[in-house]
Amino acid sequence: MQRHYRVPCLPRETILRDLASLPAGIEILVAETDRIVGFATFSAIYPGPGLKGGFFLKELFVEDAARGSGVGTRLCRQ
């Protein structure tokens, strides 16, 4: 995603440390083949629609080469 938006990427160690310290309720789904081709981040919310629990989709990203292949749809259906 950083490459797509042309912004610098943090060192791998920093990313792993930050991922390990995410609060409870945050989920990340990753689509991969021989490499990561997309991801979706979401969190549980309450109240959601109709004062029921729900999910909030924060980010959905699919790399350029995998767009149009259904990766994003499959991530959202998980």
C-alpha cells in the first residue's frame, strides 16, 4: 500500500511491533498467493446499525496486479 501511495514504509521490525500491540477487537485479513496481494482491516463496533453489533471496515487494499480478480470481494466476504 505504501508503494501504491508513494509514501515511505516503516522498517519491518516497527510494523511487526505495532501489529503486535493492536488493541483487542482489531482484525486484519490478508490475501496472499506467493506474496501478499491485498488486505482488509476492520474492527467490531457496538452499537452498529439497528443498535446491534457490527463491523467497521477501515481499509481495503488490493495491489494493482491483483485488481479485478475478486480478491477485494473475497476479503469482504470473510
